[in-house]
Amino acid sequence: VQLQACGGGLVQAGGSLRLSCAASGSIFSINSMGWYRQAPGKQRELVAAITSGGSTQYADLVKGRFTISRDNAKNTVYLQMNSLKVEDTAVYYCYADILSASISRVWWGQGTQVTVSS
């Protein structure tokens, strides 16, 4: 199983970016998917998560600005980030709770850098 994330980059404050993360490999089903981020010198924190049924969860700092969605047919999760702030600068990591054969575990993407300039 692999998770491939893309969509990061450099954007000015107030701008938007869309991250995507596709899971591939031997996948029977995917439960929750989501995004964490880690800024320099800080702990990794949950940004947003979405269940297989579409229920969502957001960190308070991103509510109203970020939207998480997923395409179950493509095993892909998205994070639409609007009204970006300098403090959103971080490496963003996607994850997926995947059932493969008889094993269920969380897989992580490689991380994608998001830099918001003032």
C-alpha cells in the first residue's frame, strides 16, 4: 500500500491550495482518511478527517476555511484550503486507515510542504 500526496506549494496569505492524496496497492476498504500537519518546532496536529461515510472533523483553527472530501472510487482524499494564513505553513501529511487482506492499519503519505507568505 502507498499513499501519494501532492498539491503543496507557495501561496500568498489569503490564497488557496488544494491537496490530494491517493492510496494504491492491495486495498480491501478504507475507513477514515485525513490530514495532519507539522510546523517547524511544533508537534504534528490533526487538521481534518473524514470517515468512509462522509462524516468530517476539523481542527478549530481551520474550521470555515478548509474543506475535506474524498472520492471512494479513487481511494483519494482532498483538502481544499482557502483564506490561507501564514500560520498554516507546515508539512502536511495524509493518512488512511486501510483494511488490506486481514490487516487493518494506518498508512501515511510522504508529506507535502505548504508555505504561506505574508
